[in-house]
Amino acid sequence: MKAVMRDCRGSVLILTVWIFALMGVIAAFLLYRSELEWAAVVNLERNLRVRQLMEEILQERLILLREDETAHDSMDEPWFGDGFIQFEREGYEVTIKIEDESSKPNLNILNLDDLNRLGLKDKDANALLDWIDIDDELNDEGAERDYYMTLTQPYEPRNGFLSTLREVMAVRNGEEIYQKVEPYCTVFGRYNINLLNDRYLENLLLSAGFDRMWVERMVSDVNDYRITSEKKYFQSIDELRQLNAVSWEKYEELLPIIDVNGIININFIERDSLKLILRRYGFNENLADIIIRYRMEQPYSNIEELHSLFNKDNTPETAFRVQNLFTTVTTIVRYQIWLVKGKHTFYLDTVQERIPGDALVRWKIRPLLWCFLLNDEAPEIPEPQSIPEEEEEE
């Protein structure tokens, strides 16, 4: 009987130990879960505050851009602020990089030779061109649908204009391609219809979402206009209304993507990008050095100042081509903002378009891109450039 009682007491003791052990595990789990939930709340609150802080910093810069009253834009503008700004706020190290995004060649309309000049080998350049063009024909060593559908996570190629530059990373070997084109190219801004051939115009309109049948009519009408028009080109955007395919509704839809004037601000474009543009449109690329030398002495106040540099005779055709390519007004600005505290890095990449306002405001601003990244996903903070590119070469 005593043995039985001892066995019972032993069993109760073991059961009690197991119960306390289980309660300890449950308590530890609840505590761990509580800590995780608290950490998640803290991270959420911090991320929300950081986003709010970034928005505040961005709005401070946009106010300067919106209130700019000069007739031309240059690197001396308050809204530009030397293009690189660093300060501290609320314990964060803040870095802002500002770029005139419209002063870069548009990647969507570059050809193989242009991409080679940016450092891309034929294999990568053709893969990028295959991604952008609207057909399924494979360029030499390029990549079309057959390649992307064999990936572990298959997807369709764009077969149209890139909507953001980061989309390049989806192209075969995209990360390496992105590193080479990102500093020099853009995909934002209006396209000058006078510089678009049939293939580019068709791709642009299809990429913008227009119906294929209408796009074919539009391309045909544009060709007819170029043949029958005395000037052979569109002098005003309003002339689009003369095309049979362009109703008032279609005209309104075309305004955000098509123009008849250049958008590349000659006061901001970098030397290498300028050489690429000049060579692409038949000018001597050495002219870039002359243009930048003049710019160093004093920013161009209007595009007419460029005419004498392109042709001593100021022929109307040359003057028009210059007007098609360049301007002295900035329309699209890219802001990259880094906030760093300890091991945490927060990054905002946003592109903003500045368009003429009304009687109440000189300029209106609308966002074209908004990308927020954390920690390892954020790109490295660039080094400040204390010496402008053109002065360094001099």
C-alpha cells in the first residue's frame, strides 16, 4: 500500500513538474510574441514617421521648385541647391540628390550604337532592345518571350516602352544593365513627335494604352502630314488636331506624352549624354565641349543662343533641329532622399513633373514615380561632388 502511495505521489510530482514546465513554455512564448508584436509596432511607428519626415523634406524642395520665377533654369537655381544636400534632422543623417531628369537621353528610343556608347555589350544591349520593341523577333544574342518563360518564375517581356527605369532589372542581366544606364538615361518626359519614326511612334502610342487600330490610323495620318505639309514637321502641338485620327478627346490624351519642342535643358545635360545626343542626330559630338565651355561662363538664358554654335549661317532647318532637341526650362526633376540612423537606412526615389500653372500659381507639380526602399534594398549614398564635371576637365 505504501509503495502504491509513493508511486502516486511520484506521478503527481512528475505531472506537476510537466504542468509548470508547460506553463513556462507558454509564458515564454507569450512573452516572445508580445516582444515581437511590440517590436512590430515600434517598427511600424518608426517607418510611418520616417515616411512622414521624407515627405516633409521633399515638400520643402518642391516649394522651391514651384515658386521658381526665373525664365530659364540652371545649376544656380535655389531649387537645385548644387544638386547634393546633407544635414541632420530628428537624429537622422539626411542626404538629398537632385537631378534634372529631363536632361538625360530617353532610354526608350536609344539604338544599339547608343547603348554601346553607354558601355553595354551587344548581348545586353540587344536583350534590352528586345524588351522594349513591340515585336517578338529576336535580336542577335537578345532575349524574347521564349527566354523569360523558361525562368523559375516565368513572366512576359514588356514589348513596349519602359514605364520606370528600375524595370530594366527585369531584363536578362538587368542589374548590370541598370548600373550602366541609370546615371545617364531616363524614361520620363514627353516625346517630340518630329523626332519619332513610325516604329517609335507606334511603340509609344501602344505603350500608352491606345487601341492598335487607332494607332495605325494615327501613324498613317502623321506620315501623310509630313508629306503634304510645307514645313514637313509639326510647328505647334495644336496642329495635331488637323489629323483625322485626332478627336478632341484623343488630343487631350496625347498632350501628356507628345510635344513638338525639346525637353533637354542645355544648362544641365552632362558632357557624355550631350555627345550621345549630338551624334545621334547628326551633329559633331565635339560640339559638346564648346557648348559646355559657353555654359561655364554663363548659363544659356534661351535656346536661340545655341543656334550660332550649331551653324554660323543660322539656317532655318538647323535652328529648328536645335529647338526640337533642347530647351532652357526644366520640366522633370528626380529627388533621391536617404535617411540614416544607426543600422537603419530609408530611401525615397521620386520623379516629379513641373508643368505651367494658371493665374494663381506659376507652376504645378505632379508625381511620376514614388519608390520607397529599406536598408539593404537602398542604393549606396553617393559621394558629394565638390568639383563640377566641366571644371574638372578644364
